[in-house]
Amino acid sequence: MGSEGDANTNQRKPRFLCLHGFRTSGAILKKQVFDKWPSQVVEKLDLVFVDAPSPCQGKSDVEGIFDPPYYEWFQFNKEFTEYENFDECLAYIEECMIKHGPFDGLLGFSQGAILSGALPGLQDKGVALTKVPKIKYVIIIGGAKFQNKSVAEKAYSSALTLPSVHFLGEQDYLKKYGIELLESCVDPVVIHHPKGHTIPRFEKGLESMLSFIEKVQSEISK
């Protein structure tokens, strides 16, 4: 029994770069994840939280709930079809992956989840993350698809075949867009929760999440 414990101690945990939501921060996402997810999930993962490159350019929805500073990954129009500082954002994420990596996968919430769902396809097409190892896993919380035609063609033209977990909130205003993203994925693990656009607690889906982590752990340990 002792030797088994030693073997587990020496095992490298799956390392995920964590991308926060619009006008929040790495510290806020870390607090949300560690406050809401049980230790049996977070202790099995090596989670690295970074701030987005652009300081917040307007009011944050989390003002009064979480302390500033707040950041955003890129700026966008009301229809979510035009983006500013998008290429700079992709370059910045690559820099983070070089500096803090190598990473096995991405975990994203909201704006960070939209990026996490698109980056594997953009990387496969050679338009992003060309200097870092392939993303092999994604955890998407409150995600959606990019609506810009040029970005979408590159990101979603091929099915997302890598193992993925998607959290879908019954009251999430992005739910239907999260389902659209699911349709681009092969064999996604889907965890439903009754809440809105938030990091959920595991009312359901804990076993599914633990099975996903176990699968990742066994693959990276080969």
C-alpha cells in the first residue's frame, strides 16, 4: 500500500492553462474553482491561472462581488462577429504556454471557454499556438462558438476530436451557443447543472468529471 501511495505521489498531474471570463481575472477564476469544486477534483489537476492581456475597458459584471483588477482577452461588437486585439490575444496565450508550460490542456470559463473551444482547431490549422505542443484536452464552462466567419471557418471546419468536458447551465444565456459548440465535438463529456452563467458546483456529473481526469491521467502517464 505504501509503494502504491509513493507511485501516485510521483505521478505528474494533468496541467491545464486556465482562461478566465470577460472582465474578471485569473485570481477570480481560481477562487471560483477552488471554492466550488471538491478537493477530489482540484487536487488531481495542476491548474495554472493567468490574467488576460487587456485591462478591463468598461464595467465588470463581478464588480462588488470580486475585487479588481479585471481583465479581458479581446474586445468585440454586440453581435460577437468583430474582434479587436484578437491576434494579440492569441500571441499572449502562446507566450503564457511557453512561460508556464508545457500544458496538457486548457480550462476556460465564458470568454475563456470560447477561446478554449476554438484554439485546438486554430492550432491544427497553423494559425495559432504554433510554437507550443498540441492541446490534447479541454474543459469548457459556459462556452460558445466564435461568430466571425473567418475565425469560425478555421476553428471549427474539422470536428474537435480531442477529449473534452462541457458544463451546460440550464439558465445560462449562452446555453444554446454551448450546444452549438458541442455539435462540433466528437464524444464530448457533458455535465448539466441547474444554474446560469457561472462556475457550478457538482450537483451532478462528479463521476463523469473524475472519469475524464482518470482518462487524461492514464494517457499522460504512458
